[in-house]
Amino acid sequence: MPKPYHAEFRRDVVAVARQGGSIAQIAKDFGITESCLRNWLKKADVEDGVRPGVVAEESAQMRELKKRNRQLEEEVEILRRAAAYFAKSISPK
């Protein structure tokens, strides 16, 4: 997997691309692929509200919430099993 580029570099390349010119030439000048530049432009449009989508901050929050939800579901399942075990051991024979 290629090494990720710094955020500042991505911002600079996107700024140059938004000023106009050929995507192919800009990508070549900065030593990246056209598809990479197109992806950066799409992400920048989402972040700027130009294009619909989930911004990076919301995406990170969603990941954390899903992780927390899984953890809580596991805890509930453990408590449910423990309650069933104790209910079984306490019940009269």
C-alpha cells in the first residue's frame, strides 16, 4: 500500500486543481495518479458542502458510536446470561 500523503499536500493540490486546468496534467505535475486527485477533489467537495456526503468528522463519530454500540450489546448479552444462570441456581428444586 502506498504511503499516504500529508494533509497539507492534499489541500495544496486540491487548491491548484480547483483553479482550473487539466486533471491529468496537475496529477502528473505533483506526481500522483489522476484517480487519486479525483478522489481528493470529491472528498474536498463533501467537506466543503458542495457535494452531498458524510464529512470526515461525522464518519469518525459514526465509527466510534458503532464501536460503543457493539461493546454495549456484548455487555447486555453477558448480563443476560449471568441473570439466567443465577435464576437457575436460585430456583427451588
